[in-house]
Amino acid sequence: MSLPREERPAAIRAMLESALAPDSLDVVDDSHRHAGHAGARDGRGHFKVSIVSRAFAGLAPLARHRKVYAALGPLMQSDIHALSIQARTPDEA
């Protein structure tokens, strides 16, 4: 079951804050830029996430992305069609 569109950014933020305790986090809903896109017809959204967390220390970029996907869990299946991720450590920020 998916969330109402207007609740999605807050849900993404809450899940990432809970799982990764970020120093900074920015969630942008870009769904409006993809209206009519074949992958968006099912109602799921397009988002950009910029996150700085100590949880990414020692991890390669792919492992960092997997950590974000895992934190978002069921939202990846029900509410998110596309997710652009910038994941950095505090030392990289």
C-alpha cells in the first residue's frame, strides 16, 4: 500500500533518520518533473536524497546506496520509482 504523495518525502526522511542517524539530510521530490514518464504511471515517485552519515564510513559507493535502499525498505516497492542518492561521510561533506 502506498502513501499519499504529499507524505512521501517526510516518510523517506523519517526512515533514513531512524536507520542512519544522519548529520545532514535533504530529500527532494522530483516527481513533477517526470509526469507522463512510463515508470511513473503506477503512481510511484522520483526523489533525490543527499545524506551525510557516519554509517557510510569505510563503505564503497554501491554499499552506501544499498544501505539507503535497505533503510527505505518497503517504500522502495510501494512509493519510490527512482531514487538519486548522494551518500557521504562527515569527512567528505
